[in-house]
Amino acid sequence: MKYVLVTGGVVSGLGKGVTASSIGLILKACGLRVTSIKIDPYLNTDAGTMSPFEHGEVFVLDDGGEVDLDLGNYERFLDIKLTSDNNITTGKIYQYVIDKERRGDYLGKTVQVVPHITDAIQEWIERAAMIPVDGKEGPADVCVIELGGTIGDIESMPFIEALGQFSYRVGAGNFCLIHVSLVPVLSVVGEQKTKPTQHSVRGLRSLGLMPDILACRSTTELDDNVKAKLSQFCHVPDKNIITLYDVSNIWHVPLLLKDQKAHEAILKVLNLSCVAAEPELVEWTNRAKLCDKLHEPVRIAMVGKYTGLSDSYLSVLKALLHASVACRKKLIIDWVLSSDLEDETAKENPDAYKAAWDLLKDANGVLVPGGFGDRGVQGKIMAAKYAREKRIPFLGICLGMQIAVIEFARSVLGLHDANSTEFDPDTKNPCVIFMPEGSQTHMGGTMRLGSRRTYFHVKDCKAVKLYGNKTFIDERHRHRYEVNPDMVAQLEAAGLAFVGKDDTGRRMEIIELPNHPYYVGAQFHPEFKSRPDKPSALFLGLIAASCGQLDAFFKKGVPRPFNISNGAFISVGFVQPECG
């Protein structure tokens, strides 16, 4: 097993996750099998209980792991399926060591950070690196490890020590350290400054780690004299200093690495030059260029409560992008704060109220994502009502599906107090209820999580066609409330179709309005399995409906991934969906 460690310096938010993903992609393009590990030096066991305001979205894996959003980047770039063990946190490591101590595994020794915590970290890395994640048997060839945080953070110290020991254990030729650092440009004179990176590398070396490659974030490509200076003071060869300058979209980052021959530097450090091929990234290159050339817009109103932070809906945004590129449209997201749509805002802040409704009315499609808590729920319900009545394409995810059911019950069935017990425990018409097996006392890891099977109960519906006429699908879940099965018959009689259900037939998974251009809700989170070359079916349906292509898709066949011909990005048109 070969290991590539990606660390960050100077400031946070430099894009280590995208850099690590891009490194993995370019190594995969060289013919190597790649897996990934993310180390998060916080005491939380996982990301499940962390606020989107603090940490961005919680990414959910097939096995139910609630993990850092960077694992979503790894999965999308590398088209792999990671496990919860691929996300290491301080909380997990300490819990693991404490459990061993309680069992008496340490035979009475004094348990300390060194060697017990550091040994546990190394053991976890070796164990997780051996897990196959690409659908093939046996371990990968290379494991890309991203260390969260910034060099010098006190929280990272046990991991730095462990990784220093680990690099010595696995030996030269099996460990490559790539340090992502900032080279700021002084706007007054346009001078690229190397001092922050020099200090960052000095701190890294003082902790026992020597970088093999520098990946320098800057607004522009590094000048040769700047590279020479960094090489002299950081003890890194010129050819191993890579510039990650600003690009139009993140799909260009692997291409920056390839153009600067970063793969050759990595393969040389890992003694893999003789067995790896030249990276083949033709399809990836053409997709990145196509994304830049799209100009015909499709406007999607994103109605949520965390609209000030795009990381809170990162996977949703990526899934929308994948679908819009497949439909040859330029994606424009109009962020609509759901609380601004409510009547209370009309009284207190009429300008915000008008602006929110103007955005909603100008949109080609409406998306209501998942969320927790009652803030802004009435605004989401009003958005669902508007989309239903005005026949605007609509996609509701998790809570978005639940509020669509609540709105239908209120407006169509006339049950004006219909609600979720999450928001009104005493409602006489509980459309959405707490799951029977859920925990009322513990928050972490107690939801319905991970990949679950959904069976289609209606053959002639949009969701079935979009999924290729399959009889069932497997999608990832994250919820603790569900549609009340006792109200399903009443809702169906009024025209709301529950086209997808779980294996018991009592858990509702997908809703549709049959006589609507596109009004779909999913209890699961389809965004987590969307890939650049394989857009999520329901997102593809939303974008296609929003730009008037859905009927043509169904007549000719749902569009599939693109073929490359003579270096050009060419659609293969439409293919008839296959039965699954």
C-alpha cells in the first residue's frame, strides 16, 4: 500500500478536499486503484450532530456513516463508495482507546497519547486503507489521506505525531506528503509572497514531517523566481512545486495537476513510475470545458434555511450541476430564504418578502432540500403550494417531500391544521410522524441512515422512467420523521401518488402528482449518489422539466453519459431505458 498525505497551511479553506480528490483522480487515471481517508481533528464522534452553519452539510455514506463533506468530493471525483471507517475523528479514536482500556486490553498499563492514541491512529489508517471501495476485490494501490485543519492547530498534534511515526514505519517509497499552502498576492504591486508558505513548511518540518510536494494556492500561476525561492527555503525541488491558481470550475483542478506533471512527481516519490500509465482525462477535460461554454440558463430557486452558506447544500448543488451539464444548460441558483416567504416577513421586512417572492416567480424550477427544525417551514410549504398550483417543476428532498405532503393535505384535503409532529406534536391531522424505532433521547446516529431499498409501486410514472424502468432502487437516507402511513389512502384518493415505498409497503419513499409537469418528492437524498458523468435521476428530471426537455426525454429515452469522439464532447442522444 502506498500513502499520499495532504496537509494544509497558513489558513483554512484552501481547498484541501478538492486537491486530495484531484490527486486521487489523476492517480486513478494513471491506472491505479485509489481509496481515500479524511482525518477530522474534532472530538465529535462524527458529523451527524454538527450544525450546517458550523460544518457545512453532513454527507451520508451507504453504510449510514454521517461524515465530513469532503468524503462527498472523494466519491464524486473517484466514483467510489466509502465507508464510515474512511472518516477518522478524534472522538472515534479516543472512544476506541477508552473501550480497549475498559476491557483491560492494555493489561494495566498507563494509557497515554503516545503511544496508545498514536498507535490507534496508525492502526485505523492501515485498516481503513485495506477496505475495497471501487467495487473490485482486494485493497487499493494508493490511499490518499487528507488531514483536516491547519498545521499548528493544537487539535491536530496527536495526528501529526502519528503520521510522522507512520511515514517512518511504511518507509521511503511508500509515503508522499503534499502540503497545500497559500501564496498571497499583494494587490498594490501584484507581488506573490512566499513568507507564509515558508513559515508553514518550517512548522511542518519542526513536527517531524517533510513535504515532498508543495501545492500552492494563489490567484495566478507562480512566477519562476517565486518557485525558486520556495524551493530554496522549503527544501522542495522546483519541479515538485505546483500552482493551484483560480479556475472557472473545480473540474479544472485535476487538469492543472496533470499539466504541471504532478502525477510524475507523486509516482516518483512512491516508486510507481514504471508501473503507472500516462493519465487519460479526455472525458473529464471535455466536461470541464463544456461547463464553461454553457450559456443558456436554467434558473432553480433553492428554498431553504441555510441559504447564506452554500456548503450546507453542497451535494445538492453538485447534483444540480451534473444534471444541468447533461441537459446543456448553464445552472443559475436563486437562493430563497424560506422564512422570507412567510406572511410575518411581509409585515416586518416587506422588501425581503418581495425579493424572495420575485425570485420564486422568476425561477424555472423549485427545489426544497432537507433540514431540521421549524424555522422557515411555513415558507417552504408556501413554495410547494406555489409550484403545485402554478405547475412549476418541483423537487422536494427529505423534509422537502414531507412539507409537500403537508401542503397537499391542507390545500386539497382541507385539513388546515395538518402538520408534522416535529413542528406540532398535538396536531389532529399528523401527516408526518416520528419513526417508531427512533430514539427520543439520543441524537447522534439514531436516524434512519444509509442505503435503503425503494420499490416502485406505480409502473407508469416519471420517477420510474428516470430510473430506467427499474423495479427498485437503492438510495441513501437521513431522517427520523416519515409520512404517516395511516393517512396514505386518504391522500392517494385525493390524487397524490406514492409511487415508491420500502419493502414493507408502509414507509413512503417517493411522491408524484400525475397531472403536473414535474412535482416529485423523495424521502431519501438522491444527491449523495450523483456523479459528474452519472447525474442523479430525480435531479435530471427537475432540470429537464425546468427547461422543457422532459417530454422529449421520455419519448426518445432518458439521456445517458456522454461519449467522446475526436476530443469533442458529443451527446449520444437518447437511449431507451433498460429494465433493472
